[in-house]
Amino acid sequence: MREFAKAVQELARNDQLTRQVLRAKLVETADATLAQAKVSMAALARAWLIEHPNQARAILAKLVELPLASDGEHPVTAALNVLRGLYAGSSRELPPVAHIDLGRHWREAIDAEDRRKALNAFEWATLFKLRVALRNGSVHLAKREESLAGVSSALSLLCNIVMAWNAEGMQAALNRIRADGQDLRRIAPTNVEGINLRGTLDFAVEKYAERILPSTASVASRLAGARTAGKSG
């Protein structure tokens, strides 16, 4: 619309045009404007984002440090690998890269001759594609060895908690049943129907730290001794 307005303004200021020629020029300008493809709000938003890459770049600079992985080849992990190398070299231009499908709406901007803007588009496209991939689970945090060990220990602890809780409750119920002269057979404290597996467990770890981690007792005693020596000195 701004271009159309400027064209009409130039025609109106041209005193050398006759009324008939001016009318013909106005019709020609209007026809040319109407023939142009309508620009969507999404396209305008992408154009604005390409001109303002700092937010996406700051987020991606942190994301490339995470162990994000996928099952098999994925355009997001491929794009993150490209960005990881560019950020390491402090590059501000997107070099020619193999085709990475980050969405058809971004393809023209990524292939543009201006490689700085191409990098801006590549970053925003990667960020939006990553958002979708994390939501559908096609990209996830890779579990490292220490993470797997922590999950295994937590699951073992949770199983023990469930069995201990069930055993205590079942023993109380069994005592009441036996008091009435009845008995039960073949019961086990492994059912989970009455357990809220989505709840939150809070432990007063500080009360049992010495039993859970015996080494902490010696460390605490040494620290206490050091504080005492410092006060006396």
C-alpha cells in the first residue's frame, strides 16, 4: 500500500500529465497493485523476525550446548549441528549447506543471496521447528550414563517405598481381619492401585544424611572442627 500511495503521489505532482494520461496512469498503477500477490500476516511476521535475529540467536546459543538427539536423521538436529559450528567460529553468515527441511515458508529466505539474512532465517526456522519436535517427542534430551544411573536408583527407591507402604497398610488390615477370626492367603505388597504415581515425594534427607551417605558425617565433623579451631584462634 505504501508503494501504491507513493506512485499515486508522484503522478498527482506531475503537472505535465493531461487529465486523460493521468487517468490512464492511475488505472495502470491500480491494476499492477491488484495483480500483486497478497502478503499474509505470517509472511510479514517472518520478515520482521529476519530483521531482528538477536532473541533467537541468544536462545539457540544455549540450546546447542544441550545433548539434544533424535531417533535417526532429523532436520532439527542437523540444523543445530550447523549452528553449533557457526557459533563456535563466531560466524554471522550462513554458508552453503545441504538442504535441510525447516519448512517451505522459510526456504526462500534461507536461499537468499544475502547470507546474513539467510542465517537469521535459518535460526528462526530452526527454533520454530525445534519447538514442534520437542512437543511431539521426535527430538529429546539424550540420556547420559550418569542420568541413566540416577533414574535407575530413583526407580529402585520408588519401588521400595511402594512395597513398604503397602506392607504397612496390609499388615494393619490383616491384623484386623485375624482379630475377627479370619485369614488371607497369597497377598503381596506390590500392588499400585492405591498409589498416586504422579504425586510428589518429599524426604527430610538432612535427618538421615549420615545413614544414606556415611562419608558426609566425617566431612561434617571436619568442618565443625575447623570452625571451632578458627573461633578459638
